[in-house]
Amino acid sequence: MTRILGISALAVAAAALPAAPATAQNNVRMQIVYGDEECATSNGEIIVVCVRRDESERYRIPPELRDTRDLAANESWLSRSQSVEYVGRGGTMSCSPVGPGGFTGCTEQLLTAARAERGSLLEF
């Protein structure tokens, strides 16, 4: 009987041990200060950790959230519509081997490229 009581007392003591670091973690206060602001001081119960940033950063979006260059949502509607413009295109002025008069588009592309290369020297 004493053996069971000893084991249960040990289990209760082991369950109480992990609670101690969790209560210690609640005593840490993170603070961001801007410019010449003073950081709050730590006392015996609360630990204060301060991060200092420039005054110009006070009302800005945090730097970690600013970089949005690679998002597809930031692509303009013009570039989206230009990429969709040629999908499934097969007809007159299309420069495709299918459809009526597709070859005329190839000739137009060739002439446009030649005009761009030679400038105003080539006129039709």
C-alpha cells in the first residue's frame, strides 16, 4: 500500500514540475520603442525586453511584412490581359499553322520586327 502511495506522490510531483517554467515565461514583456523613447525598466518580477527602431518607422508596416514583390496578386491587370490575349488564338493575323489566313499574322510579325530593327528606312 505504501508503495502505491509513493508512486502516486511521485507522479503528482512530476506533473507539477513543468508548470514552473510556464509561469516564469509569463513574466517577460516585449516592447518596441521608437526614437528617443525610454524603455520600461525591469523589476524583480517582470523582465522587460526592448527593441529600438527609428522614429520614421513608427506608423509604417513592419519590415517583415513589406516585401511583396513575388506575389502574383501584385501583377498588373495589363500584363495579365496581355498573357491571356494570345491563348487559343488561331485565325486571321494569328501566325499559327491552323485557321484561315494564319500566315498573315506571321508576315505582320516579320514586318514589325524589321521596322523595329531598321527604323524608318523600311517603309511599305
